[in-house]
Amino acid sequence: MPYQFEDLKKNCPTEWRDYIEHSFVRQLGNASLAPEAFQHYLKQDYLFLIQFARAFALAAYKSPTLSDLRQAKDGLQAILDTELDLHIRYCNEWGISEDELANLPEARATLAYTRYVLDTGNRGDLLDLHVALSPCMVGYGEIANWLDRAETIRGGANPYDAWIAMYESDEFQDAMQAEIRWLDERLADVSPARFEQLTRIFRDATRLEIDFWDMGLNLRD
């Protein structure tokens, strides 16, 4: 049987569950998350997006086909022209100014995760890079879907409802499914030894996502 993205998750069940169902996520859903914890997360997520854009620029360099190159270009453009502006406006709603964002130091969890992704992409090929990014690119959509099934408070009673809605939107869910299809097509051709390498990348990246939630929840620098 050819490998699929689902097999990466099956090989890392504990890490994936601990990421998707993290206390930070649960508290987002039941509206008990401390506002300062969410603000800390938002600030660091802004810095993460900047490094995420660099990862898509690296993906363009690593692209072996015109189709892959266009995909990387679209991802980079979406972050620079849309997502960062939306994030800045959302931060403003939470009392975080653009000047404050521009002068933020990176938390250690932010440094560890983003540099791991970039280092993985530099050392490996385009598939390595996408697997390292997949806990973010796929995981946030799965988190929104899990919250939809959990005892989540919706609407005005939950100050984090807009965050949940962003990742359960058709636009993000479509992007998530497109990424899964891309990964499934490439994973179908890899050998068992190569799949084990990719599993290690996926596991490490998922662990670093858990650390990113921990950073937000515990206000770590």
C-alpha cells in the first residue's frame, strides 16, 4: 500500500493527540484561556508567520517543477499580502499595536520551531520541507474541526470564537485538503526507509508545535 499523510499521523499518535487536544486548544474552546496567554501567542504567531513566509520562499527555491514553483509563490504571496495584514488587524483588536509587533523578541519556542523547519528544508528536499510544515498547515484545520466536535462555546460568549472560525472557514479547510493531496501524491512513491525519515521529521515538528502551545499557555519567553 502506498503511504499517505494519514500514515504519518498514525505513526505519531501520542504526539498528534497532545498537539490537537492541547490544554491551550481546550481552553480556547471553552473560553477559559487567560487573555494574556492568548495575546502572548498572537505576538509570537506574528513572528512565526514571517518565518513561514521565508519557508515558502525556500520552497520556491527547492521546487523541481513549475507547478511546485507556482504553489510556493502563491503561498508566499498569501502570507505577505493577506495573512500578515489580517493578523496585524486581529492583534490590534486585542490591544497589540503594529509597532509592538515590529519590535518583539522571538520566544525560544518560536526560534526552535521555525528554525527547525528552515533547517529541514535547507538540508532536505521539497517533501522534507512540506512534512515539517504540515503540523501547522494541516494541524490548525484539524484543531478547528476537533473543537467543532468538542464542547466548544461559540459566538459572543467566547472571545476566541473568531480564531476558531478562521481555521474552520471553507478557505482554510480547502487549503488544508489541497496540502494533504499534495503530500499524498508524493508520499505514495517513497520507500519504507524514506518514510521513516519523514516520520521523524513529522514527529519532531509536531513536538515543536506542542512546545509552541506550551509557550503561549505559560507565557514563556
